[in-house]
Amino acid sequence: EKFKTLKSEGNDFVKMGKYEEAVNKYSECLELNTDECTVYTNRAFCYLKLCKYEEAKQDCDHVLQKDGSNIKAFYRRALACKGLQVRKKNMTGI
């Protein structure tokens, strides 16, 4: 029950564009239940919005280890990898 409440609060924060707060709620959810893939993909979405690409990639990798056909995880991992590549290019000045 607490898990559902936290997840719902996280979703509400996403709708308001408060991604940092949503990450905190989703992280609390994962302390209660680490098997819920949607919480990882939701948190990955927030990390992408916050330009925290490595964290987003890790969440997606975790989901794909459990469910190798999760389309959201594939898509968000691709966005995270793209973000990491862009950041790497910007740092090297190419």
C-alpha cells in the first residue's frame, strides 16, 4: 500500500515537472520492492530529464536484465547512451 502511494506521488511529481522529487519517491519505492520494473523505467525517465545519463542507463540495464523485451527500458537506455556520447564529445571539444 505504501509502495502504491509513493509511486503515485512520484508520478504526480513527474506531471508537475519536479523530476528531482520524483526520483526521491521512486527510490523510496525501490527500497520497498526491487522487482517493479516500471519504477526503474520511470526513474530513468526522470534521470534523463535531469541529464543524469549514467544513472538512467543503470536503471534501464537493471530492467533489461529482468525483462529483456522491455521497450521503454531499451528506448530510455538508448537516450541515455546518446546523452553520454554528446557529453563526451563536448568534453573533448570535438
